[in-house]
Amino acid sequence: MNMNNTNVIKIIIAAIVLGGIGLIAAKYISFSTPISNTAALNYQQSSSPAPQTIAVKVGDTAPDFGVTTLDKEIFKLSDNKGKTVILFGMAGWCSTCIPEGRALTKIKQEYSDKGVEIIGVAFTKGDNNDFLNEYKKIGGIDIPVALDTDNVAQKYHLTKLETTYIINKDGVVVYEDEQQTSYDDYKRELDKIL
């Protein structure tokens, strides 16, 4: 046998072995999630825009919720009647949430004496207090954040990170979006209602 025939035989054997491994793997690995259902699962990894899915709209009464922040403070929306509240749907592992957290830190510094309260709620399955602590530390973020222990995501139909609601002193939603909100955007919207 010459060298070319030996290489051809090695390639054929390798293809048979790899094909056999693929068949065995296919037998034992389940791909039961239909492609149409995977879009809802991909929000944790995708930075591409998702379709608009906001269910609580401007003009709606904001659903009540209560969460415990990392600082062990209880934040309950209904306890903040008479104040303007910013609800920031985020995740501790979300690097694109850091710029908005920084903008909210600046808003907190400038507007807390005007009755503005801010709460970041981490609503993804993979979140935990360690992620939230790192988010605050790495980002230099100084806003209250909490895990979603009161089904805030369900009440507000949160499916996309960086979803923001501004709730006025009467408990009515006056602003909502599903994208990164800048300091200037927050300032403009707050100045309209304060």
C-alpha cells in the first residue's frame, strides 16, 4: 500500500468513528424544545432586539409588588404612594445593564430629594445575590436592587432586560420602554412630571 491509500483509509475510518459517535449522541440527547419556544429562553444570552412585549402600558395603574433589597430593606410599591418610582428590570449578570445602572445612580443623587425612588429588580432565573453584589461593585452602582421574589416579572410581563417603568405619585405608569435608558432620557421624563 502506498502513502496515499493509507491516508484515505485513515480518513474513512475516522469518518465512520465520528459518524457512530454522532448517532449514539443523537440517541441519548433530547432536542425536544421546539424552535418556536426557544425565543423566550434566549433573552438571557441575546443582545439582539426582541419584539415589543410590554403588557403594562402608559396610563395603567402599576401593579403592586414588594421585594427585599440586598441591603435587607423592604421595598413595596404601595408604600411609595406620593413618590415617583423608577422600576428597572435587570439582571446581575447583564453587562449591558451597567450603563443604565450608572445613569440611575446619577438620577438617585440628583432626584432623591424630589421624591424619586428607584428599584432594580433582577428577574432572570440565573440571578442570585452574588451576581447583584458584583453588578453593583463592578459598575460603581448605588441604587437598591433585589431579586424578583414577588413575581414582578409576571405582574409586569418582563421578558427583556433593561425594561424601565416610571410610575408617578398616583401609582400610574407615565413612561415605559424595553431598551437601555440614558441619563438624559430619565432626566427629560422626570422633569415632565416633577
